[in-house]
Amino acid sequence: MPLTKHAFSTDGSVDEYILSNSRGTNVYVTTWGARLTRFIIADKNSKLRDIVAGFETYEQWQDSLLIDDPYFGATIGRVAGRIHPCDSVTIAGHQCVLPEIQPNKVCLHGGHQGFDKKIFTATDVSAEHGVAAVKMVYVSPDGEEGFPGEIELSVTYSLGDDDSLAITYHGELTKGTESIFNPTNHTYWNLTGFEEPTVHNHICSLPATHVMATHSDHPMIPTAQLQSVIGTALDFASQPRKYGDRIGEFDNEIMRGYDHAYVTSTMPTDHLRLVACVWSELSGIRLTVMTEQPVLVMYTGNWISDKLVGKYGVRYGNHSAVALETQRFTNAVNIPEYRDQVLLHPGGAFVHKVVFKLDTAK
């Protein structure tokens, strides 16, 4: 259960940890944003492929933010997704004003400086887990990005010998009377290691038959209503199919592709459930996603700048990879039916586990 580390920044302030298993699979995560930066695994022909998007160094990552910020590999929080309206959110009996990240009073992914931009403190917990594992901790102070209360978050990455990467979130309100919390992971996957420049040929299967419906005048903001996907471009439940089969049906000015909250249950469950399966015929690599969370946001990187050049000189762009973000209901703080799922109080704990299981057809 080897776990090693090295400096990820030239000044040594950011570390990168390498989780390795008996199969020769290596997963890299950094203390900056508790990000997943590399996932190197053998394909069906025993060729090693790095199947996640990212950059070589911390400095290159900082330079990339001047061009675009797709949140590659990041831990997202305090709250994943969009909050609307963000200028009058009631928390702890007070009207809170959260940062407007997108037009029309939309806060996105925790604000201007969310968890994705913070430096975490890392601890080797391999002995505790019996496999390579690292625990990353960040304390978010009261008032950070407009959110009330102090929250202590831990994110634990563990790599099993079966090529399953488990990510476990644990959050507690350590000061204050109430806050909201709904983190996720924003890794972008391309199971060919970007040999294919888009995921159009990736095959996807989702058991969810409904997505969160959105406002007619604000199509990126979910409502309490659920909308059936059967027979539409959003349908991956009736049978597996390639993203490219119907991705061209989306409005090029608003959506450009998949960015939808698939509902897998009405609330978090006490056990892991399969929520997505994606695979590449080219590499033979298959990704299965399991979680106890009720929502999977599937995002096909519809707005990634083609000016971003990442690891190995790969030029990214629209649809170059897919993010599979497990979480609680999007915009839940503003939806009475789901609000309780994202509230955090003293003495309570928020727990969220997701497993990304990789296997290969030989």
C-alpha cells in the first residue's frame, strides 16, 4: 500500500501524493484544492494511459486560470453547482449574500475562492485503510465566500487493489448555528487518455430515468420538479449509447452538451448504488461510479477553452472529457423539498462517499 509524495510547486508549499496499488495503477492528488491530477492505468493492450485532465505543475495550473477555469480534478465546495438567487439566501435565520459568479445572481461551485483554490493539510492514513490512502483537511472560516459558520472538511482518497478509487467527504460545523454544505469532485475523464480528443465515442449507461427540471427563463437552474428522460437526448437508461449520438441536439448558445442533474434517489441512502457506467471501445477501459448520494451531475465539458494545453501537450476543448459529479440536490438551499439535505448543524456530520471503479476488457 505505497503512498509517496513530492513537491508540486516550486516553492514547496503544495505537495502531490501518489497512491499506488499492486496492479501498477497510480493516482495523483495535490494539497491544492484536494485535486485528482493523474489517474494512470493500463488499457486492454497493457498500454499506460492517464485518463484525467490536468496540468503538469502548480505553476502551469495557475497560468491556466488566466485563460479558463474548468475546475479540473478539484474538490468543490462549500456547495457544488449553482445557487440562485444568490443575493438573498436564508441560512441560520439571516439573509446571506453569496458571490455572483455567473450572470443573473448565480453563485457557482462555492464562490470566487472555493475549496478548489485552498491548500489542504495532508496525512497518510494508509495503515488505517489497508490500502494507499491520504486524508486532506481544510477548515473553512466563518463568513468565507459569504457562507456562515466554520466548517472542518476532510477528503480522503484511497486506492484499492481492484483499481477502485474511493473519495470520502466528512464535514462538521465547528462554529456557528447553521450552514449549508454539498461538496463534490470535479474530475474530468477521458478513457482514451485523450488519444481521442473528445468523449463523443465514449459509451454511457445511467440507471436514472429523471433529471431535475429547470426554470424556463433560466435553463441552468433546477427546480423541485423532476423530468423524465425516456426517449429524449438525455436518455441513457433505456440502453447504453455514445455521447456523440445526440449531443448535437443541444442549443449551442446555452447548453452545448450534457450538464444535467440526474436523480438516482430522493435522498442519500445508507449504501452505495451504481449511478453511472462509461467506457471506451478504443482503450477497453470502463469507469463505474457508485455513491450513496441522490444526484449525479453529468457534464461533458461544454465550455472548455481550446486555448488550454495540459499534461503531455494535450490541447483541451469542448467535450474533451466528462465530469461525473455525485452530490445532493442542486440549489437545494432554495428548494424547500430538498433544503434539509444540505443543512449542517452543530453536533451533526455530513458524509459523502463516491467510488470510481476502473476495469479493463482484455
